[in-house]
Amino acid sequence: MNDLDALPGPVPTTDCIVRVAVHTPAHSGVDELLSYASAQPLAPGTLVRVPLGRREVLGIVWDEAPEGAGAAPAVALKPITAVLDGIAPLDASWRRLVAFAARYYQRSLGEVALAALPPQLRDLGPEQLARRLRRPAAPPVAPETTDLIALSAEQESAKAEILAKPGPFLLFGSTGSGKTEVYLRCVQELLAQNGAAQALVMVPEINLTPQLEERFTARFGAAAVVSLHSGMTHPQRLKSWLAAHSGQARIVLGTRMAVFASLPQLALIVVDEEHDPSYKQQEGARYSARDLALWRGREQGARVVLGSATPSLESWHASRPPTPEDPAGGRYQRLCMPSRIGAAPLARVRRVDMGHQPRGTVFSAPLLAALQERVARGEQSLVLLNRRGYAPVLHCQDCGWKSDCPHCSAHQVFHKTDRTLRCHHCGAAQRVPRACPACGSPDIATLGRGTEQLEEQLASLLAGVQRPDGTPVCVVRIDADTTRAKGALQSQLAQVHAGTVDVLVGTQMIAKGHDFRRVTLVAAVQPDGALFSSDFRAPERLFALLEQAAGRAGRDAAYLAAQGTQCEMWVQTAHPQHAVYEALRTHDYAAFAAQQLRERHEAGLPPFAYQALVRADARTQEAAQAFLQAARQAAQDAALPGVEQVTLYPPVPLAVQRVAQVERAQMLLESPSRAALQRLLAAWQPLLHAERRQHKGLIRWLVDVDPLAI
């Protein structure tokens, strides 16, 4: 029982006692489920409105009252305010998914459960909801009656395996091999077999949902398909969620949040680009949507397909085939589609050794000539630099001043378009000073390059080149700065698809998933920074980014044949012989993965070990580290379950240790046993709460299970 439950006055003995999950403050110490009085029995999963302190909040009836709860309780219970009986109760499989996610990722049950619901539901009462449900639905739009294209032998084999076996499956298909068509056919077959079956298809980025929605809508009709992602308005998300919950929507397309969609008849889950780190939530409950999809598929009896041309090393290892040394093999079944549709070749990789170029060269002479040739032939090129802004930092050449953020241990980035310095961590912005703030010198210069600068330089370097129709060259930039306005990204992508753009400059958001039919050249300008990162996953991410970017070139075999050209991937690097670029040259993901897995096995790193981070945010770095050190000592002194199998490393600052005037530190936990790590984390929670009360300078703490960045 909790103080929040108490309310003066007796409770009639005819009332039922129900336990309700509500969104309580993080690390508040409030019970997982709160008890309330109800005038009638309520089925588990029923949505209700209940009093919590001085507020009225949305809650979910979680389970039946414990035995002996029929008698009058020792203290009076607050009654349930209202029942949202217009919505069918959330089923047991959904509640088990939420309970598992809360337990595994060390968050409260109510926090995960309520965050999984549409935000608008939190504010609607029964009357408002009834009005919302009475709104007429849009008339159904019949799907297009287009003839289905013939599948390749590889596609047909993959589809047959998915439909015949339980999985889970790793669909390892090269870029352009037709993985999306396999998803479409599998969904079509499973929905045809069962008139109530539903499918969930997830993509890593919001900007990939429109083109996927277009293909699914054309195949299945608008009434059968809904989207779920954070770019939608609250009413749109509620409408999609209700359609899925009621079974009206047969297919849900979405980003990581869609893994919690209520789909009572779920038969298939597809996780496209499963390697993408965007599937890991980085705020609140830090769940992996890919991993939860696998758990949900197993628990709910749904097939799960993970698709990628560059799978995560965890998924690659889990899909290893049996060998004499390892007769069991992995848990997943690996399905391979190495060939591109239409026999289009993969991009030829050309490495430019920047050590042989003049100092300060941005575009080497061979690359610039290749870009000019593509423009003159009417073909499109893509230039990749994973750093937005004009320059990462301004500096004074006289006194050494740099444009440091006053609130973070990071630089403010120079954005030339609006003449501002902006911090990409806390958002602080200011006008560019006319002179050095430290010494008054007017000699302020830029250091490094961002996509803004590349766009400007390319427009200048290609100014004298004309397209086949005699019109001037068109250079367009797509990054987080140019796509802030609603509909901006769709408009820019439409220009690319229409052929009006000759050179597209952008960050990683243009490197994955897009089907650019006229792109024949892709260039990575400055990729070397990731080679020497302290993060052991950096080579894996760099290879995936470059291979995915290379996959944007040459996707239309007929167009390449008509142009009489060959698609190319240019990499400008000071380390052309590095293992990442050697593997990229031959598009040999398997060799790259084998080399990386050997290194990880020798070092005892995932997937051969399991990790968690405990992070502390405080007013000072000393306070943050003191909390973590005290928590570490408390775990060891208490001999918590599993602690003998877990290594608790000393606390250290984060790479960017101060953000928005908050100091951040972290402590790594590592174990060869996932079960031992989970036992320790669960038993540690009361000690962490107790230490929190002893450290007044601490602002917050959190646990990140299976972190993707250390």
C-alpha cells in the first residue's frame, strides 16, 4: 500500500479492489501497481481514469485483486473516477510484453505501459472518447489492381522458407536485392490465410515510412494500412492505434514505438534495416525495439523477419549455421539474397588516398572529374558527410579561442545560412561574433567542414558544368537543418526522384532505405573519423553506413544499361588499406563480420558478453561519480545475487561530460551471463534508491541495458 492510495472515509464492502498501472515518477519508490476501489469487477487491460495525488491520470487495470482482497482494506482506497469502456481491454499478450520490457530494462511497469499508449488517450474522458469514436471513418480505398512482378529465385526461396518455418529469420540481402517485395508477399500470404491476421512492419527512421506506406497502401488498400511514429500528430496517432487495436487495420508500419502497438491477431513482424541503432530508445525506458520484436514474436506465436544488407554482429552471430565445432548453430535461420534485382552490379568501390592530395583538399581531382561527368550525362550523384552545419567550430588564429558552448563540454557549430553558432547537444544558439570575444581580433576562421560547406563548395566547383538540356547544375542538401519544416523532406525527396537534382549532399539520413533510381555515383568525403573511436562498435557502424550508402547507386539495371555507365562508390581516406575499406571494396560483409567477431570474442565483448550502464547526472562531476562509486561499493558489500559473475568497472565521465550545465558520469557492468547481470540489476534497485537519498547533488540516475554506445 502507498500513501497515494489513502483517502478518508470508509470503503463500502460491496466495492471490488483492482490493481492499476499508472505512470508514476521515475525512481519515486511508488509501488508498481496501485490499489483502487471499483463499483464493479473490471477485466484486466481495461483503461480507467484514476486519482493520483492531486491529479487525475490514465491507468490500466493490470490483473485481478490478490487473494483475500475481498475484505475491507486496512486503509480506505480512492475510487476509480471513470472507465473508458469504449475501448476493448488490452489483451494478456500485450500486458506480458510490457511487463517483460519493464523488468528487463529496469523501469517501472506503469512508465512503460502508459508510454506505450497514444498521448491523446491520457487526456480523454469517457464522453470525449465516445465522441471521438463516433466520428465517421474514411471511406475505404480499394488497392490498385496491378499485376505482381515475378520474384527472383532468391526471393521465392526466402518467401517459401518464411512461410513454412517458425523462424525467427535473418534476411541477409544485398542493397537492391528486393527485400521489401519479400516482406510484401509474406504479409499478403499470411493475411490471406487468416482473415483476422495482422502484421507489423518497422523501419528505423520516420523519413522511410512514407515510401513504404505508399507501397503497402497500393498493394493492400488505405483502410488496411496505418502508420505509427512520433512525427504524427496526437489525433493521427490515436486514430492509427485504435484501428490496430480493434483489428480494423491489418498492417501497422512504424518506427521503434510501433513495437508496443496493440495487435491482438499479430502473425508477422518485420524489422527492416535491423542493424540500425535508431531501434534503441535513448530516453526514458531504453528498450531495443528489435529485441522486443523477437521476444514478442516468440511469445505471441508470430513469425519475425529481421532484414538487412549489413546485419548487426549480434544478429549475424545468432544466425550462424551449424558446424562440427558448433552443431547447434544460432537461434535464427539465415536467408541469403546476394543478387540485385535485374542483374544490376553492386557499386565499384574506388579509394582515393588523401595523403597524395594537396593539403586542405576537400574534393580530390579524380572525384571532382567523376562528378562533372555524371552531371554532363544527366545522372545523379550523392555526397555523404555525417556532420551537419557549415563548420564544427570557429577559432581565433591569434589567441586560440574556440566557439565552445557555455553550457556543455562541446563546441558550438557554425551555421552559415543564418549566421549562428548552435550547440547540437543543448540547443543553445547565438549570433556569430564580429571579432574574437577573448582578444578582439577580427581574424576568426572555421575549423573542419559540415554539409553546408560541402553544398556551397560543390555549387561553386560545378558552376560551369551544364546538364544535357543546357540548364545549370542543381545541388541540394538534405540534413536535419533543411528538413525541419513539415513536408520539407518529402518535397526534397520528390525533387530527387523527379530528376531535377544533380548532386545530393547529406548526412546519414540519405544513405539508407531510399530507392534513388538515377543515382550512379556515391562519394564519402571524410569517413575516417570513425576509424579511431573509443567505441568498439565504431567500425561496424562505419562499414554499415558506407555499404548502405553504396547501395543507393545503380539500383535500376535498365537505366544503367541505357546510360552505358557503371555505378561507383568513391571513398576519400587517409587510410585506404584499413580493414573496413578492404571489406567495402569487395562488398564482403561476411569477411568483415568474421574479423570483427574474432576480435570481440578475444576481448570478451558483445555478443559474447552482456553489458549494462548505470549513468548519473549531477550538478558536479564529483557528485555524479561519488554516487556511482557508492552504489558500486554497496552492491559488492551486499553480495547481491549474480555479483560474482559481473564485473563492475569504476565510474568515468561521458565523452561529452557536461550538457546543459549537467555533469554526466557512467559505470559499465559486464558479464558473460545475461541471467547473472539481470539478477544483479533487479536486486540492486533498492540500494540505488537508498543511495539516491544520500547524495543531495544528484539530479537523476538511470540504467541502460544492452547499451549501443559506451
